[in-house]
Amino acid sequence: MKVKSTTPIRQKFEGHQLYGYAVDKDTTWGTLDKFGISGSEKAMKKAMDAFPEMFTTASVSTPIQFLQFLAPQAITQLTTKKDIDDLVGIAMTGTWADEEIVQAIIEKLGNAKPYGDKANPRLASFNVNYEKRTIIRFESALETGILEDERNAKARINTHSIKKEAVAEILEIARNMIGYFGYTNGENKTYGLLNDPNLPNYVSVATNAGNTSTNWKDKTFNEITKDIITAISALQVKSGNNWNPQTEGSILAVSLSCYQYLNTLNSYGTMSVLDWIKKTYPQMEVKASAFLDGANAEANVFYLYAKKLGGKDVINQNVQDKMRFLGLFNGGKLVREFYANATAGVFVLQPAGIVRYTGI
């Protein structure tokens, strides 16, 4: 039997839903009947009793872990640029097992004299010296555990790959430092670009117009270009004119702290020092290195050197192995990999092809 249409919904049903419809204090049976909802009050009460009272905490916010987005690419810490290869190149010489790199230095000897039918000509000959550089080997390793690997994988981190990259980075940092400073300051005959015994002495650049500073930050376009011209002239003379600055390659390696002063403009604001170098000496490459900052008793320096003299390198870097795989140890739950490198540092082969200036 249907309930009367004017019978109000009992207070007990308020706040509930009947068949998807909300019930409030103004809802009557007649209202529900219009939507096709009818029945006895007893049956309706029984249906409502099937829904227990709410026992969960009201208005629980979404847990924060469901509102987090893990960026797909991690940011790794940077170190000072490893740029010795950029400045002097790299020559793969010898093997990882060798102890020394030996370089023969040959000087041709002899003099010509006026011709005579019965005169004995003077014999040409040569003198040979051998310069040695000691090979230094560095090592590093990585270890990966099964649980460590699987847990990091949930955070999109490839444990083995990142550790291998770290090993490569560690070995490259060591090789780069040897490339600049040698090993134990060259006591074992492994030298770098800053202390090879064949390097010429530093020459101080001229002071500015006010005679107050040699630093490029205090100099004009004309004064900086004059420092560079002075170095180019000195190198051409020193090489015995075996290097032509306009047509043969060279590298101007500048302290990183001073590099941007090469953008100093001329008095017309139409050309920078770098523009002038590119136009006047198109075969010259200009490079910056942080390792030239304060390289001479805290003074900033620049190097100028020819790439080749007589078709032979002026400077080279003797490397035997950049990253050599030594072996793997599988300990069941842990895996270890071992790596090494080897280098004999930097060798200034032809001192006549390089000049160094300080105080910039």
C-alpha cells in the first residue's frame, strides 16, 4: 500500500539518499512519488537501515604521495670543466702496462765549407737525446646490490649506470689534473701544461696607459690587442719564422677570469678584441681555462703556441687508456666492477713553439 503523498519524510531519513535522490526536511512522499519512488514507510525504513552510520573520518584530503610528480630527468652536480684535451689534444701512445714514454730529440750537426778539389768535406752528423715521461695509472670501482638496485629503480634511478658514469668522471678528473699539474709536481717525471720542464719562463705584459695596472680589466681595446701582438711577434721570432701567424694554426689559451675582456670594444664600438683576432689571425683558436687562473703565483696568465712546427706537434698529451675495464666480481647479492686509466701527462716537444705571459 502506498503512503499518503502528504506524509513528510521522517527526520531519521534526512541526509541519506533514496535510490540516488537526496532527502532533506522538506521532502514528502508525494515528491518522491512523482519520481516513481513509492512504498510503505515500514519498507522504506528497512531499506534505509541497510546503510550503517558513517564511521570514517570526514573530509580526508588526498595523500600527498598521489599529488607528487617525479621529474624524469635528475640533475647531477657539475665540476670544473675538464678541458686539457681541448687545449693540447690527446695522443694515444703506448699501453696501459708500459712504465715510460721515451721521446727521441734529434739535433742535426755539421757545417759547410768552401769547395776544393782536394779538400776533405766536413761530415754531417746528429746528436740525440732521450726524454722520458713516467706513466701514472689510476683506478676506481663500483658496487651494486640487488635490493639497492631494485629500490632505486622505483625512483627511476639506474643504479649501475649512474655509478659507472661516476667512475668515468672520477678517472677523467684525475687525468685532467695530471694534464695540468703533472704528478707530485713532476718529481716522478710526469708533468703537466703548467710545469713541464721544457716550458719557457713567463713574461709580464705591459702596464696600461696610466702605468698603474697590467690587468686586462683595466686596459683598453688597443692595449689588449698590443699584448697579443707582442706575444705573436715573440713566437714568430722564437720559431725562427717556421710559424706564420696568418696562415698556420695556433692556440691562444687564456685565463677564464680574463676571457671576457677579449670582448672589450674599440673606441668606435664597432669591433671587439675577439673580432679583431678572427679577422687578423683567422687560423688562431682562442680558448679559456679555469686552470690558468692564478697559475703564476696567483697571477692570471695566457699561453700562445703553434699547433705544429716543421709538421710536428709542439705539445702533446700522452694517454694510454682513458677507461680500462679490469674485471668483474659477482658476490651473489653484490656485483663489483673495476676500472683504471693511464697517462704520461703533457709533453712540450718543441719549446720554440710556445710563449707564456703573466699579469693579465
